[in-house]
Amino acid sequence: MSCYNTSELHVLCSSGQLLLQPLWDCVRTRETLIQSPFFPVVFSITTYMGFCLPFLALDILCPWVPALRRFKIHPDFSPSAQQLLPCLGQTLYQYAVLVLPTTLLHWASSPALLPREAPEFLHLVRHVVFCLLLFDAEFFAWHVLHHKVPWLYRTFHKMHHQNSSSFALATQYMSAWELFSLGFFDLVNVTLLGCHPLTVMIFHVINIWLSVEDHSGYDFPWSTHRLVPFGWFGGVAHHDLHHSQFNCNFAPYFTHWDKILGTLRSAQGK
């Protein structure tokens, strides 16, 4: 006889939890670590550096492996130590003095509680897509505002544009206010949607990857914008054009907001 009654099987199967439950059970074996107030900071910085390091390795290899140059947006550019070290230092400094204290305050007000059940697979996908779309809209508005108002640009956003040819470690080379704004958008979106903790982690991984990829300087056949149809996703050349021309392609990922407001510029016509 089955160890599940009919209603229990119906709940599990209809919710799609069977697909993600083994993964979530594995995550929950690290519950003490995940509930630590330091986990969000460690998770974010290791994910970010883990995505940056392969591109850094490619930048080092590129002068010695000419075949790699055909995938670079700027084939003759490689970031120097004078460019890389300030970016790394700024990132580590801001995680220590801004992200960590903010995370501790948030943890003290609402400690992480892990549910026993995994999210439904389609529910997780919907929430991740909604979070990306919301983040894209929010940062588009923030970005346009900080370009159109000279004081905001000089005070808060100019730092991010100091490297006209972008590279992976320049992704989070930004002012404290800009980093705080991005983190605030992330937190508000997952809270409003009531995202499952597993959904939150997957969203953060995807969001960090897309940001690093957009600044990496490499356009591969498997890059995200080549996988998303109909030109819906901008990609690395699209965002690189923003860094070189300043007045176009303000949305971080998708292209619909720039199309609607007339600020979309094709990287092919560069």
C-alpha cells in the first residue's frame, strides 16, 4: 500500500513540487548556513566572483590565443591591472561597509525561515521571470533619470561609466547609492511577489550572471541574447553601445522599454 494518501499525492503532483523537492531537500541540509546573517553576503560575492573569474581568465589568455579575439566586442582591448584592481577593491569595500550591515539589519528584523516544501516548478519560473521584468523596468527608470539629470549622473552614476570598454569586474564598479538601489529593487520585488527562498536564490544567480555577461566584453554563440528570440534581450553588444554613446539602451536586459521610449539603438548599426 502507498505511504501517501490520495490527497497528499494530488497536492504533490499537481503543484510540481516533486521536480524540485530533491533539490530543496539538499539545500535544507545546509539550513544553519542559509539562516546565518552572513549567508546572503557570502552567496552574492562568491556568485559574482565565480562569474567574473572565467572572463578574467579569457582576458588574460586573449593576447596569447588569437582565436578568442573574434568573440570580443573590442578585440584590441584587455583590461589592465590599473583598471581591474580598483574595480575589485570597490566591490569588496562596498560589500563590507554597505551590503553586510544592511543584510544584518534585515536579518535582525526578519530572520530567514525555510519552508519544508519546494516551490512548484512553473511557479518558480513565473516568479523569476516577473522579478527580472520588474527589475528591468525599475532600473530602466532609475537609469534614465540618472542620465537626464546632470547632478544625479555626476554624483551617483558617473563612476560606472569610467571604463568606456567594459569588462566583467567593472559590472559592480559603481557608487554606493547605485549598488543600494539595485539591492533595494531586488528585495522589494521578491518580497512583493512572496517568492520562495529557492526562487530568491535562483533569481539572484540569474540576475548576477546577466549583469556580468552584459559587461564581459564577450559575445559568444551561446550568449543569452542569442538564445532569446525576436530581439527581446539586448545582450553584451547592446549594453556596450550604451557605455560608448550614453544616450541609448538604458534597460539592463530587455529591449521593450527602449523601443517604447525611442532610446533603442541596434548594436549592428554601430
